[in-house]
Amino acid sequence: MGERDDDGREAALQEEIEQLKAALESRAVIDQAIGVVVAHGRLPSRQAREVLIEVSQHTNTKLREVATHLVQWPMCAWLPPEIRTALDAALQRRTSRDRTEEPPPASSS
């Protein structure tokens, strides 16, 4: 019976290792996609992450999948239309919000 327990534990550990590897790969792609949004939208990384999440939610697409498309975008010059539309809208909302939060320029009288 001890051998079966060991086999089960080993299988569980092997599965956990595979899940951790997949999580690390997803994280790397998401971080790269944040970099693409930073460069394209000229945003700080925190806001770029928020944009990425927003695009994922508005397109009902897994974050990892949105990230993969964004990372490939500079190389293939194509984004799925729904992702491109959601990205443009999210970036527009950010820039509109930033403009309304900026204090008015000081008058030079």
C-alpha cells in the first residue's frame, strides 16, 4: 500500500510541476504584453496591466490569449478586430480620464 501512496504522490507532484510551468509561461507572456501596451499607449506599466485586463473582460477572452495576440501584434501587424477595438477603446478612456484629471494650465498674467 505504501508504494501506491508514493505513486499517487509522485503523480500529483508531477501534475503540480506542469501547472507551475504553464503559469510561469503565462506570466511571461502577460508581462511582455504589458510592455507592448506601455509602448503603444504610452502608459505606466500599472495602467497598461489594467488595460490588458479590461480588454480581456470586454472581449470575454482569457487574459493569456489576449496577451499572446498583443505580443505577436508587432511582428505580424494584425490583431483580432474585437481585441483591437477593445484596446483602442480602453486606451481612449485612459487618455480621456488623464486629461480630465490634469489641473488646468496656470495663466501667465
